[in-house]
Amino acid sequence: MPDRGGGPPTGPRIRVGRPSRRVRTLLLTLGVLAVLAMAFTMFAGFWTDWLWYRSVHYSSVFTTTLWTKIGLFFVFGLLMALAVGFNIWLAHRLRPPLSAMSMEQQNLDRYRMGIAPYKKWLLLGITALVGLIAGASASGQWRTWLMWVNGVPFGQKDPQFKLDVSFYAFDLPWYRFLLGFGFAAVIISVIAAALTHYLYGGLRVTSPGARATAAATGHLSVLIGVFVALKAVAYWLDRYGLAVKSSDFKATDNWTGLRYVDANAYLPAKTILFCIAVICALLFFATLWRRTWQLPVIGFGLMVLSAILIGGLYPALVQKFQVQPNEQAKEAPYVEKNLAATRDAYGIEGTQVTEYAGKSETKDQTKLRGDVDAAASIRIMDPNVVSPTFQQLQQMRNYYAFPTNLDVDRYSKDGKDQDTVIGLRELNLAGIPKKNWINNHFRYTHGYGVVAAKGTAVDSEGRPVFTESDLPSKGDLGKYEQRVYYGEKTTTYSIVGGPQKEIDYSDDTGEKTFSYKGDSGVDLSNAVNRAAYAAAFGEPQILYSGAIGDGSRILYNRTPKERVEAVAPWLTIDGDAYPAVVDGRIQWIVDAYTTTNGYPYASRTTLGDTTADSLTANNNSRAVVAQENQVNYIRNSVKATVDAYSGDVKLYQWDTKDPVLKTWMKAFPDTVQGKGEISKELMAHLRYPQDLFKVQRELLTRYHVKDANTFLSGSEVWQVPDDPTNKSSDSVPPYYLSMKMPDQKQQAFSLTTTFTPNGRDNLSAFMAVDAEAGTSDYGKIRILKLPTSTTVNGPKQVQSQLNSEQDIAETIRLLRGGDSEVEYGNLLTVPVDGGLLYVEPVYVRGGDLKYPLLRKVLVSYGGNTAFENTLDEALSKVFGAQAAENEQPPDEGDDTTEPPPTSTNPTVKEALGDAQKAFDAGQKALEQKDLGAYAEAQKDLEEALQRAEDAQAKADQGTGKNGDGNAGKNGDENGGGDTGGGSDTG
């Protein structure tokens, strides 16, 4: 075989060398540029945040938060780095002198020699890494630190340990953070020290002789002793933690506080385990002198065994053999503490629960027709339905839009408050004729004007009766700044005030232009600012565009909730901001909450769950900010306003007794103005917030009872009913309504809801809170509790009853003819003379109309129903029909009988037959795409329905079912404007 070794390879030789100098220079340059770009991007984010906070005059919030984060980062990062670095250095210092090398040590020697030149750098790198991680984690605890250092006493003590509630709300979270940090530092130090000892021979796995040197034993024993000492501290804090511990309890979910097993088993167990842990820690420290692991290991094993037996098995035995056989008696004292704490923590301790019959005892119910007008100003304009109607009638231009859900407010005219449905004509970028960067951010920058309508009236066509309308808007609200630069639909940035003119609005003479004159936003005339925003927004045109010049300002963070959350990051924001015209300006009013998760004995709730209903399910913008927050204390402590033109944010102290707000006001001084700064005009538009009300009503399904035994039995548990006006399984939303509860002398603007028994549909209670700010009863919760011995129809049953009545069902079917759609409005509930009146507006989107118009009103009272064109007619029919039955009872042998039902009235029957023929003809015309024939059929259908209604009204008048002169008199005296009848409804 020929020799192939040793010779040079055949063929050309390829030399692999270092990159050329030019390539190295290029790579270095690119690397430097990449680092500079990253650094500038980070700087841009920081700088733009600072500029924004300065522009809204809340720079102190930015600086306080920033310096707190920086301080926590460096303090705890340095502590972690020192702890880990010191233990690595000490383990290296305590390394044994090298002697006869075993195979294990020979293998490790290669690693020791490899890292020897880099020991200092490696030590610095490890400590810097753990310090950075620990510092970043600690900086996220800035809220915990500020609450601890600024904590204000609650003035209330928990029933178990007699400590102020502030200990649990402010102190205990900080102590737990410190404890967690200590555990992390010790564990990392133990791992780092053990690895260092092993690398340098202090610990041996396979070598003959002792497994650890005396120095390594002493070092690690002290570290483990510190760990066990921290565990002792944890056991001691766990004793107090029982007062805020969550647990499942059959009486309620998210139970917080001690139960029988906690007070009689866990609490003594934690005390015993604390003592054992202290002794065990001392045994570990003693190894410095004894140089043996025997006693510490025995002590540690005893601690683990004790934790299993005393901390786990013993409480289980107590629960099994002491609590379960007589649970109600054992748990009752602790339930009473939970009831009191929960009611106080959620502000429901003053709830007034009154027994209510649910049925009227008045024989002559024609007298009640007048009582209805005094009981409530019944709102037939549903703000959650009529937004498309506002859009169609008042949009004016495609680049304007209204929110999906309008708002309800109160405005006074001629000395009388009127429930008003209100919305702003906001900017809608989707409707811009031609989209480009200039149009999107420079020309189309703002909405224009308020549109408002009476809540209790419609015109003859079923349209809203506008009190403020047109473009520019005019009406009852007088003169005010109409431009809307900040709103719920304004989610992008705009650049205003520079060379580029903005489109203000359009009228018959053409487009009007405008240049923003406010001081809102951030000045872009500075090149550094422009570069920073170009980087922060990823929009390079900001840097070089000629449309930006002197006076240009950039507006962003433009939704009211965004702005309030940014200037007060310690607040939880209500899901529904609403506009009001105040002192010549459009102000967004935002309700904000202070919360804590550390109120002892108060049960917890998740805000996103308890505030969800059929509206938030379809419109996520109405969801409460911080949805996942679990809290067990909440206060509507702040009322905030955001100016729709200037974007100015003002925070007002609303709850002057709230210790959580006082704590944050100490942490961020001069950010919240006193309650006395609220103007009289602004006070007139403040209201009780929906999200707080929804949290409270969810708690009151269980916590309306004060007796522990009743609470434990679950016999009085209620539920919030599903919304009967749609097919979703979401809760019915609460409704604003001016109404009078039985113990009130006059109507008050209120927020209302209903309850049904758990798992059933009949009504169990009606709840209302006085929502009118500035009044003595503001925030007072009243519950009318219906008797359990009788059955009163709940919302779902009323809706089913209305839909199942033959005449009503037939009319609804005809209203749905062609391509029409029927939409049910809010089903309102009003207490009247011991009974409950249900009112529901019914809207129709018919033919080519793509917006709902009010066509019918459903009314139900005491089992009687009406389905009429106006509220006034429906109320008169309901009370008049029942009065006729009460006044004319049939006598024995009397040949007179009740008049035949509407369906058997010949004239009505003939008219309905014609309507059916017209409907069929219209359907046929649609199939043949004959629009002319379809229009004619729709006209015939409308005429036939009108004939049927006229004939029915005439028949009812002849039989007394439309009520007597009192009803007509009431209707005339009220003018109809506030009841949906009369001239306003046609």
C-alpha cells in the first residue's frame, strides 16, 4: 500500500485569515451605530414621557415615580450584588490548600486554571447580572414602597390582632417584599458559594476523606441558618396574613379572613413553627463552633416534619372532626366579622333594606295613573340604542362619529331638571375622504359640538327631540367651546398650530379652517423634540416634514381615561367617561377609585368580572381600567375632568375620609385639588359611578343579610339577572333614571338595578342609589326586598310575557316585515304604590332607514300589559284596563260580558288581514327586485297598521279601557314632553 501520509495536499491552498482592516472598521462602525441607535431610542422614550408630563403640568408625578424606581433599583440591586459577591469571595478565600490531587480535583483543576486570569471579571459579571435582575424586580415595587413610607392610619382595627387596617394595607405588603428579597438573596448566595467551594475543593463528591472542609461547613451552615431564620420570620408574618388570606368557603367565593380552623389550628401552628424555626436556625449557627451537621440536620428535619404534621395534618383534623359536624355554630362568629368588614370595605354598610309588597293594594287603579308621573321621569330614549340615530341625523360629515353608547346626564331648563341623552360629535378618521399622513394627522384633528336630546320624549316620527343639534351645535346649552380635540374615539396623534391649517367644520358656504391656539401638547419647533418623537412614534416624517414649523404642537394620549390614568397611575379608572358642558367648556368627567387588596376579613372581588355586563361585552372601551385587579376595598375617592379642547386634567378629592387617597396625596403632593375646588356647575353634572355600583350590587347579592346563620344557609342569595333585551348571557346593566323611592318625597337622579333569586327568574329585590352629587342622600343605597312567599315577575319573565301575548307578538311580527329590525331598549323598573312598573321602548329599523326609531312602548304593571305608540297611551291603557275590571265586576245572571279581544274585532281583523297581504306583496316584490312595487306595498302596510290601531283605540274608548278623564287630564297637564306623550310625541 503506498504511503499517503506526510505529503502536502494537492491542489490550491486556501488561506483563512483575519478579516481585512476595512471590514473590521466597517463592522465596528456598524456596531457603534447600532448601540447609539438603541441608546437614542431609549432616550427618546424617556424624553417624550418627560415632555408629555410637563405639558399637562404633572411633572412631579413623573419625577417622583422615576426617582423612586431608580432608588429601589440601585439599593436592592446593590444589596443583591454585595450579598452574592461577598459569599463568592468568601468561599474563594476559605478554599483549602491544594494537596494530593484526586481524579475529581484533577478534572476541576483545568477549570480553575481556565478561569484564573478572569476571576475578578467573572466575579464582577456575576454580581452585576444578579444585581441588575434584582434591581429591575425591586423597581417594580415602587407603589408598595410609596404606600409603606406614606401610609396613613385607617382608624379601624382588625378583630383578631387589634392592629390598624393600615398595617395590612400598607405595611404587610412591604414586609413580604423584603422577606421575598431576603429569600432570593440567600438562595442565590448558597448556590454561588457551594459552586465556588466545589470548584476550589472545599466540597468533594467523589474524593476520599471528608466531603466538606470545616470552613465550607461553617460558611454554608451560616447561610442555611439565615434561610431558616427568614423562614421563622415568614411563619410570624403568616399569622397576620391569615386576616387577609383568600380561601374558598361554601358561603362565598374569595373569602378573606380567619375561619374557625384558622383561629384554632393554623394560628397556633404558625406560632409553634416560628419557635421551631428559630431553634433550628440557632443550631445551624452553632456549627461555627461544633463543626458538625448532625444537630442542624436533625433540627431541619424536625421543622419539616412539624410543618407537615402541625401546619397541615392538624388543621385538616380540626376541620374534619370539629368544624364539619357543627359548621354553622363554629363558623358563625367569624362570618359575622366577614360580614361587617366586607360591608364596610365596599361602602355598603349603610344600605337600607325595606320590605316591599310587590303588588298594589289600591282597588281603583285609575288613580295610579297620575302617581306614575310623580314616581319617575321615565326615560324612553335608550342611550345604548339610539347612537345610530344620532349618527344618521346629526353626523353631518363622514369624518364625525358618535360613541357606540351615549351617556345620560341632567340639564336644567326653566328651573326643571331634564334627563338628557348626550354625545359628542368626535373625529372619525375612518370617514376621511382621502387618507394620507397629512390628512390623518394635520388636517383632520378634532370633532365638533355636543348633540343632546330629551331622554323622556320623541317626535311624531319616533326620532329624538334634540335640545342641542346642528353644526355648529346650537340649542339649550348656550355658548361654549365646541371643538373636541380630546375624546373617547380620538386614539391617534395630531400635529396642530403650525403652518398646516386644520379643517374646522363645513357648512353651506363650504369648509372652514382653523389653527389650534391652545397650549396643549408638546412643542415641535425644537429639533431634538422632533427627532425624539420621530423615534418614539416610528414616524421619520416628523423629523423633516415641511408641515411642521413654528407653533407646531403634537397632541397624543388623547382619550380621557388614558390621560387620567397617566397623571394618576395609582388610581383605577371607571369604564364610562361622560361629557358635560361646564362653564363654557366641554369637560369629560372621569370617576376614579382607590383600592387595596389588604383589608382584613373583607372578601375579594375581581373588578373585570364584577363590572362586566351586556354593554361591556359588546364595547370593551366601557370596561374598567385594570380589569384583572383583585381588590377587597374600593372608594370613589377622586372625580377627574379632562377638557375636550385643551386636554387639561384636574383631579378633585371626592372622598375626604379615604386613608388610601390620603396616602397617595402624601406621596404625590399638589396633584389632587380639594373637594371645595369643585364648581357649582361642575357639581351639577357629577353622578354616582356605574362600575362602583356594579361592584356593590354584586356584593349585595350575598351581603344584604346581616345574620350569620342566614348567610351560611344561602337561602337569601340573589343574583343579577341576565339582560332580557338581548340573547346574550351577560348581566343587565344598571340604568340612570330620575325616580322616587317609597321613602323619598321627590324624584332624585338615581342608578337602578334588579335582583332575582339564585337560579330563578322571579324578582327578589329592587335596588337604587341616589346618584345626584351635592345632595345629602348622595350614595345612599336603598333596596326594596320582595316577600319570598309570593311570586313577582322578574325582568326576564316580563320580557317573555310581553313577547308571548298574541296581539303584541302579531304587531312585532308585522313590524319586522320586509327588512325591518326590531330592537328592544332598556327595560326600566319603577316602584309604584307597592307594585313594580316595567317600561320598555321598542325601536324599529325599517326599510331603507339604517337607524332605529321609537315605534312602540311596552308597559307592564300588576300582570297587565300594553303595547302602544306612546308612553302616555301605554300607561293609560294599563291602568285604565285594570280599573275597568275593578269597577265593573260581572253580576250573576248579567248578560253583559267583556268585549271581545282585539284579535276578534272585525275592523281590526280586517285591517290586520290587509296588513298581512301588503307584507306578502312586499316580500314578493323584493324577490322580483321590483323596488317600486315594494315601496307601494310598504305604504299599504303602514296604512293597514294605522287602521288597525285606530280601530283598536276606538274599541278601547268605547269599553273604557283607555282610562277615564283623569288619564287625559294628566296627559294634558304634563304636556307630554316629560312622559313621551302630548305634542312631543305626536
